[in-house]
Amino acid sequence: MWRSLSGQPIRSIVQTVQSLLHRDEIVVHVGTDSQQYGYHTNYVTVVAVIDPGCGGRVLYQRDRTPSTNSLAQKLFYEAELSLRTALELNAAIAHDIVVHVDANEDQRHRSSRYVRALAGMVVGHGFQVRVKPHSWCATHVADYLVKGKHHAA
């Protein structure tokens, strides 16, 4: 179930995003991050609809799977969740969608070995892609939500 940042349920992510697209300058961003909790991994997929100079809206959805020790499996599932959402939105709205991938190009990070494959997966579906340090939707917004920091505020 999709929710607003305040926790209100969203009946239809497509209709909600469509209602927010009242100007051409508005950009739709999609990103997913995960956090392991015991025997489960929690995933949060975020849709951020940004109106430059006027703010934006954040909508999110949670998912839970049995935990995995494989970084590759976790990163590819994050990308898959983002792509599912982007494809659902793309089928209904004629607007550019940017997909954010939570992987870093910097060779010092383990996720760097998967950046090209993850980016190729997104571009292959016809979307623009952002990777760290430019993937703020996954790296900051989804991370904030998956760690439950919005409840502490």
C-alpha cells in the first residue's frame, strides 16, 4: 500500500502522481533502499514528485522479504522494485521518470561492481538513471524512510 509522508494511505499511485503533474517542469523520481532487520530485509520504494522552486511530494511503499547475505541480490531487487513502479507510472503518464539506484561508482565501495549492470537495467527500460552520489531519492529519502526516522520526528 502506498502512503504519503504523513502516513496517509494512497488509493492509487498513478492517479495521485497524475494529479501532481500540472506543469512541464515537474520531475518524477523513483528510488528504493533496504535495511536488514534480523531474518527479514525491509525495502522502501519512494516516488518523489518535484516541482522546482515550489517543493514536492513524497509517496512510499514498503516491502519485506527474507534476509539475504548477497549484496548483488539486494541491489538488483531494489532496482527491480523501482523499475516496477516506474513502469506502472510510465504506462499511464506521458512524463519523464528518473530512476535512482543505490549503488556507488566509487571503486572503494562494494556496490561499484554492480553499477554498470544496474544502470544498464534501468536505461534498457527507457528511463534516465542516477547513481551515487546523485541518487538522492534512494540514498537519502528511501533510506530515511526504511530506517523509520520519519516516525521519530
